Amino acid sequence: MALDYSSANIRVNCIRPGDTDTPMLRAEAAELGEPLDGFLRQAGGRPLGRAGKPEEIAQAALFLAGEASSFVAGATLVVNGGGLAGRRDR
């Protein structure tokens, strides 16, 4: 899509969030019968040591929508607390 729309000066990017503490994540814990605190602790098994917050994902979207990213197109912005960098066991 980034290639298809670049001639119209439309930038297309992707946000790839990691586990984010939302009602959907909490509902998943309930559906699986997992205690919420343990589920969130497991979701936090990444270098930053916690699940993300919805506002952190929103900040990534605001960045991509703003002038600071005017030369960013066809990119995937991974917002997952370092999850791709590796797992940190506690």
C-alpha cells in the first residue's frame, strides 16, 4: 500500500503492538481461566518488564500521523517493550 499511494503523498505505515493492558487482554485471561495478575506478569516478560498501556500505542500512532514522521513510509513500528529483542526471565 505504501508503494500504491506514495504518488498521492499518502504515507502508509503499520503499528505492531505487543501485549497491552486493555479490556480485551483482561477478557482473554478470564476466558483462559488464568489469574489476572499472573497473566499480566507473563505478558510483562520482556525487557521493559510489563505489558504496554493503551496510551503508549496511541502515542506511536500520533507520531506516525505527525510531521515528525514526514519521511516515514512503508515501515512497521514495533511497540512491544523490547519483546523482539528477547525475553527477560524474572
